[in-house]
Amino acid sequence: MSNVRVTRPYRKRRQYSTEFKAQLVAESQNPEASVARIALDNDLNANLLRRWITESKQADQQPSPAFVPINLPAAVAPAVKNSNCIRIEMPQPSGPIVVEWPAEQTHQCALFLRTLLQ
């Protein structure tokens, strides 16, 4: 018994010029055009042509910058008016609520905050 092997010649992957790809992508942009028909007419797989279309769309889009530099004024610490004062800031969507209370009246400040936060 003899074993006969038939080997197929090595077929190289076809390479297409950018002009050819651009031409087929341009043809596929026609609303009445069928991507599958254009691919078959040019001996291509439709998935390959779809990949070229996707790559063409991605190449056309300009990436937006991730960061935009802006100049901010230097942060200035708020001046302390009275060191004998209790100051509480509560951020709110409409703006911060600021409560300033004399340090000598801590008990009344705590009572006020309890009623406010209930």
C-alpha cells in the first residue's frame, strides 16, 4: 500500500493597494450598493470589505484631546475674620451654607446644628 500525498502549493495572502481599498469603500457608500455584491464582484470576502469600511471611518474621525489646558487663578486662602469663631460650611447644589458662631457659645451651636440636621 502506497501513501500518495498531494500538497497544495502555498498560497500567499493577497495584498491590496490603498487606492483599490479606497475605491471599494467609496462604492459601498452608495445607499443602493450592496457590500456583499461589491465584494463578490471583486473576488473578496464581504467581511474583509466591511473591515476596510470600518477602518476608513475610524481614520476619518479626528481624536478629541483628552485634556484641555486651562489657566486658573491662584488659590487664595480665605482670611480668618475671628479666631474665636466656629465656622461650618455645608456644600449644597445651589451654593454652600456657611454658619459662623461665637466660640463662647459652643453649647448653643451644637443645639442649633442638632435641630438643623434632624
